[in-house]
Amino acid sequence: MTGNPEEGTGGESSPDAWSIIGLLLGGLLVWGGIGFLLDRWLGFRALFLPIGLIVGAIGGTWLVIIRYARAEK
């Protein structure tokens, strides 16, 4: 049975959802990694890693807002 190709079957995921997940995880991984490396390089136990994770989460969220808020207008 063939249906309307524009109607989803419910089992398909949106490419936008994967893009959002990628942006958020990318921000966390990059800035968390930078924080981790700074901790190891400067001899701290866990100072820059949490700062990097927070910066990455905020940056990833900001990129999602900028990218998809402009797309809706």
C-alpha cells in the first residue's frame, strides 16, 4: 500500500532533530574537551572541565536558537 510520501509514518526521524542533537553534543564535547585539557595541562583536578561543559551547553543552545529561530521567520 502506498500512501502520501509527504505524510510521515511515525517511525522516521527529522533531520532537524539530529542536527540539533549534533550541535548540542558538539558544543559539549569540544568545550568540555578544552576544559579537560586545560585541567590536565595546568594541574587542576576539576576546575576547567565544568566551566567548559557549561560554556559548551550554552554555546550549543545559542547556535540552535540562532539557526532554527531564523529558519521559522
